[in-house]
Amino acid sequence: MKSITVYTTTRCPYCVMLKNFLSDQDIPFNEVNVERDPALMQKLVNTTGQMGVPQTNVNGTWVIGFDPQQIMIALQN
């Protein structure tokens, strides 16, 4: 089973689009709202080098931004 974690903020339209995409595909995921946890946001930036959201970790593969195609590719690996 693949593990998917989507890192989001509260007012991020692309985060909503990504969550809707995953739900529409019946792909289960965990959501982590980094807006409520600045330390977690810093850890995310340190890990990926990216400030923006969404950032999605698919079994250890990072997909930055709203990129359904890359998420589907990562799920197949």
C-alpha cells in the first residue's frame, strides 16, 4: 500500500484541487496542515527546499505543487 501525505495550508486553492483529485481517484491520503505548525513548515522547507504548498510525499517521492500526473507516476513506482 502506498503512503501519501499532502502538506497544505488553510487558504490554498491548489491544495483543495489536489485533495479533490485524490478523493475523486479514490486514493487515500493523509493531510498535514503546516500553517498550524511553523516547526513542521520549516522541516518541510529543509527537506524539499520549497516554501510553497501543496507538497506531496508519495512513498518517499516528493511532488511539488498541483501536479496530478506526477503523483500518478509516483504511485506506479
